[in-house]
Amino acid sequence: MTRARRPSYWQRRIRRHIGLALAAVALTVGIFYLVQSEQAMRRLSMASAYAGLALLAATLATGPLNVVRKRPNPVSTDLRRDTGIWAGILGLVHVAVGLQVHMGGNIWEYFFFRRAGRLPVRLDAFGFANHTGLGVTLVLILLLALSNDRSLRWLGTRRWKTIHRSVYVGFALVVGHGALYQLMEKRDLPFVALFVALAGAVTALQLAGFRRMRLRVRSAGAGASLPPSFSDVAHRHHPPLRNLD
């Protein structure tokens, strides 16, 4: 009998992306039909937002879970990177759709007031929510552009990881953006609960991972200074190679 050939690296990546794409579509469609609104664009905006947040939460949970479970936590794994890519794609879909929901699709009025021919910056709750959303968009574009092996080799492990830590800034902006829209649109309780649960779970896991890392450093007698990230400590004990799982 001949042994079945193991799928190649790119075959596994393609299969994973197909699975993640199907999951992204299923989440978006499911939430779309749960949103109670006569505006299809508003329903799609909320659906892509919550589906993207779920995938972002999964991406940010991977590192702390590895640390808490005392498993290797390489600088970059394909599973974490690919999940993050689809979280970013859904985030950009949300941006494109969300800009059509309010102000008759006039993008400028999301960020500026129209007064006597001038465009002063909006500093009200609506404006601040959209400015934070713009910040998230810039972070997503940056990370999507660099989420590949070529960028990792070109920048080097440490620089690449430093840039990718901007995802934590992006997550904080997502929380601010989402919280403001929960309040302004007076979202239904189940959607508020889902938002709080996802944001709270990521925060709790990050704190748990930080505490575990702190204990590990103390037990190893590494001194008082803490490592800058979960991945950096793992990188000291494991080769800086991608995890192909």
C-alpha cells in the first residue's frame, strides 16, 4: 500500500483560507439576519463589524492562550496570521459599507461639519467614533500589507513584530469606536452583550498571559525588567520560524 501524500504547505494554507472565508461569510450572513432594520446597508455594516470583531478576538487570543497553556508561542504562526487577515478584510468591508449608512453617503460629513463653506473637524461623539474608526482602518491596511513572509524576511523578526504590535492600538480604537456606536444607536441588548463579551474576553486573556509571563520571568531569574511581548520571550526559547500548523 502506498502512503497518502501529506498536503503541501500551500495546500494547507489554501484550505485554511477557504475555511476562514466560509466562517467569515457564515458569521456575516447570520448576524445580518439577526439585525432588526429596514436598511440593508445598516444590517450589513453591523454584520461585518461583529464578524470582524469575532475574528480579531480569535487572533488576539492565540498568543495569551499559548502562554497560559505553556505551549510554544512563535513570533508568527500561519493560523494566527491568516485569521488576522480575514479579520482585517471584514474590517475593511465594514468601513466601505458603514460609510454609506449615515449622512447620505457623504464621507466628509463623517469627519467634518459643514458651516459657512468651511469644514471644521467634528469633535462630537459621532465625529470621535469615526475618527477612531479611521485610525483602525489605517492600522488594518498597514498590517494586511505586512502579513506575509516576504515582509517578515525584509523587516527582520524584531522590527516586524514591533510594527505588528500596533494591533493592540487598533484593538483599543475598535473598542472605543464600537462603544460609542453602541450608545449613539442604542443597540439592542444582545448586541451590546456580544460586544462587551468579546472585548472583555480579549482583555482578560491578555492580562492572564501577561501575569503568566511575569511569573515565568521571575522564576527564570531574568531580573526585574519585563519582556516587551509574549512572542519575544517565546522567541528566546524557540527558533524564529513560522509555525506551519
